[in-house]
Amino acid sequence: MNFASVRIITDHVDHLASFYEQVTGITAERPAPVFAEIVLPSGTLAIGHTQTAQLFGTDAAVAAHNRSMIVEFRVKDVEAEYVRLKPLIEDWVQEPTTMPWGNRSILFRDPDGNLVNLFQPVSEAAIERFRDR
């Protein structure tokens, strides 16, 4: 089995796709007006309009209601990303912090309120965990 993607359901596909394009530096692929994908080497961040969630059943997913998931991206330099993104991000949850498991991390909310974590392994154990990934 291979991990393929995480999909965020939103009422604002264009706005959220643009936000994640700025965060990742990758242009979203748009196979349909109601769907966008940020394709990374390790997996895809998909962004689907609320209409697409209805294909799975009424109220299968509700836009802008996530309070249990964090979208995470590993980066080379958390401090540099913090400086780069500071003007873009409106809702910072955590400035650069070293976590107990050895990652340096910044945490913020996207325009729909979803948590986003950019992290960099900094401890020897964390670096080793990510060596072959």
C-alpha cells in the first residue's frame, strides 16, 4: 500500500489552492474547477470543493470544521520558512519551537482554519528517523 494524498474540503478551492501554492512553492494542478492538487514527491495535498464531498454522501465532510488533523510538511530550514511566510500567515499558533521528539516546528492555520505544521528534524534521533524518507 502507498500513501497517496490528504484532501481538504473547502468552499473556496481557488483561495486555498493559492495559499498552499505560496506555502509550498508548487503550482497546483487543476484537473477540474472543483479540485486542485499540490503534488509533492512524498504525496499529494488535494483540495476539493464541498460539492465533491457530496459524492461520498451528504455531510460526509464539512468544510472548515477540522479540529483533529494537522497537515505537515518537512522543510530544510524552519527558521527561513518562518521569515518567508510571516507576511502571508494571518493565524500563527506556534513560532519556531523545538519539540520533545526532536523536530523544530512552526504551526499556523490555513484560511479555512486547518492546522499546518512545517518542521525540520534537528536532534540526532529525529534526523536518523527521516534519513531514508
